[in-house]
Amino acid sequence: MIILGIETSCDETAISIIRVDENGSNIEILGNTVLSQMKLHAPYGGVFPVLAKREHQKNLVPVLVQTLKHAKLFTSSAKPYTSLLQNTRTVLEMESELLTQFEEVIPTIERPNIDLISVTSGPGLEPALWVGINFARALGLTWNIPVVPVNHMEGHILVSLLNQNVNKITVPKFPALALLLSGGHTEIIYTDKIGSYKKISETRDDAVGECFDKVARTLGLTYPGGPEISKLAKTARVENIKLKDSLPRPMIHSDDLDFSFSGLKTSVLYYTKEHKINETLVKAISREVEEAITDVIVVKTKKAIEDTGAQTLIIGGGVVANEYIREALKILCEKIGIEILLPHVDHSTDNALMIALAGYFEKDKAQNADIKINAFGNLSL
Ligand code: KG4
Ligand code: ZN
């Protein structure tokens, strides 16, 4: 089965094409393109939704062409047609820049051998999500391919089922927990089978990636802040630089499993007002923030594993690119004696491979029109 995945929920325009074998155990990535808008959003200190929408409109068709070529599924049409079907035009009415490119390019391409299109329908930025959904619907109509809407967070979970060579799907031992750490989400999901999810923990305020990003902004670092903080924290450890005072580990000993990160962010703000900031102090704060976040995550995850008797810990989301957090969680699982499934570093931040894979698992929910977005995207599907 060949699946084309489309991801536009935030600031990455991404398309991936995968082939999954009949048993659903081997996968081949035929094409995987991620075009990041990060640099364009950096001056705003975060993702600017209107700009994201405009960039997705501009980028989707070129990204599709590039991915089809890479997958060797691009053939110029022997008989290009001149006008789109009216229903395709209607679907793209709200995306005028995308419509112009769609009209120009898609009729010149032969229908590729693709069985299913999957697209992120949430959670994410509403204007950005709609561009991807409308593009998926227009392609589905033009090429007569079913379209399945998928949850972005489920994608982050499922991409961790791929082994590190990204060619095999590992079925986790159930029950399993998925720890999702991204720019918009921090939650622990309980699952007893793929496709069935129950949220058992979430952040009461900022997501962990948001905390990294906001602290970075306070420290005058560039967006996205997570990688910057983690680089400086690593240097601080190598140079043996440590903050004299410790920063709070919010809710670390609370009875429940929930998280909270806004207090940590605020404490950094106060700290920078009370102390003269220099390069060494920025390194020391970065280290303390990374360690505070890691401590909270490890303690809460340990409690969640003990409470639920989980056999596997699946980790997903952009923050999992953080080496220090990855290592701490690996050590935790080793100590408890349960399996840990981590995404390949290249696939921990947003991409469309995870959306294509989610499409494979959700293939029975394919539909042709009427996709609704779920911008706040509850994963308890
Ligand atoms: O999953 P993702 O790509 O997008 C969302 O769905 O939010 O996650 C992006 C988040 C950003 O907040 C970014 O700062 C964070 O992941 N991030 C990191 C690292 N790399 C990305 N945070 C900490 N350490 C990193 N190395
Ligand atoms: Zn994400």
C-alpha cells in the first residue's frame, strides 16, 4: 500500500510517501520532504499563523512535485488538461495562491500510483491546517484517491514504532504509555492498542517546548529555543558551569500526574531581572532549566508507569530531539525494566512521515470530503 502524507499544522510544510508491505511490518520511505519556515517566524519569537498559512499555500505544490520525483512517481502527463473540475476549484476557493499553482501544475502530472492520502486534521493552527486539508481533498478529487484525516499527536506516537533504520514497524508491548513532549503539548497517553488512546496527564499551563522557547526568548536566544538551550546546557556541563541557586521543579511531588511549566519560565524571568546577565550565566541558567524540566518529566513518567503497569514507554514530539531528556528516559526505563520506543532523531520534530504512517493505521477511516478540523485535537479519538 502506498500512502502520501501531508502535514501543515504548524510551521513545516511536509509531504512524505511510504510503502507498507501486506503484513504491515515493513515500511519503505519513498520520499520525505520537510520545508521549514522556522527562519521566517524567528523574528516574531514564535509561529505567526497568517504567515504560516501563506507559506504553506506557496510551498505545497513544489514540495509535492519534489517528493513525487524522489519517490519515482512523477510522470509528465501525455495529455495535460486545461481546466480543473469545478468541485476541485470549489475546495481550493479559500486558498487562492495554492489554487493558482494547483491549476498550473497538477493537470500536467500523470496520476501517481498512490492508494491513500493522509492529512493532519489537528491539533494545530487552524488557518495552517485548512491549507493542508483542502490540498489533500483537491488531490483526492483530482486523482480519485481516498483521503484520511489523522491526528498529529497520534503521528508523533506512531513514528516511534519505527526501528532506528526506519524500515520496520515494532508492535509495542501493551499496555503502553506515550509521553508526548512538543511545542504545544505535554501529555501522557495510555493505550492498550494502536488507535485507542486515553489521556492520563497533561500540562496545566505551558507545554514543555513552549517553556524552552519562552525561557530562550527571556535569555535573548533565537527561536526555536529548545535546541539553543540544550546546546548551551551541554556546554555548561562540559565547562562545569552550574547555577548557584536552583530553579523550581513545578508539581514534581504532586499526587497527580499533571505537569506545569509556567512557574519555571517565570522564575527565569525574575532571575534575569535580579542578576546581571552574561554569557556564563546564560549557560548556567540553560543547564538548570534543562535539568529542572528533565527531573519533572522523569518523576512524573516513573509514577505513570508504576500506576498503570505499562510495559512500553513510547516517546514522541519535537522536544524528544533533546539528548539529555532522551538519555534520562532511557535510564529510567532500563531501571524499571520496560521497553522504550524513541523516534529517530530526524523524525522527532514535525514531519509528514508520521502522518503517512498514521494514515496507514487509520486507513479504514478514509473519506472523500467533509473533513473537519480538530484544532485543539484531543487524542482520545
Ligand atoms: O513537535 P514539534 O516539532 O512541533 C509541535 O508540534 O509543537 O515540537 C517543536 C518544539 C519546540 O518548542 C522546540 O523548541 C522543541 O520542540 N525542541 C527542543 C529541541 N528540539 C526541538 N526542545 C528541547 N531540546 C531540543 N533539542
Ligand atoms: Zn508536532
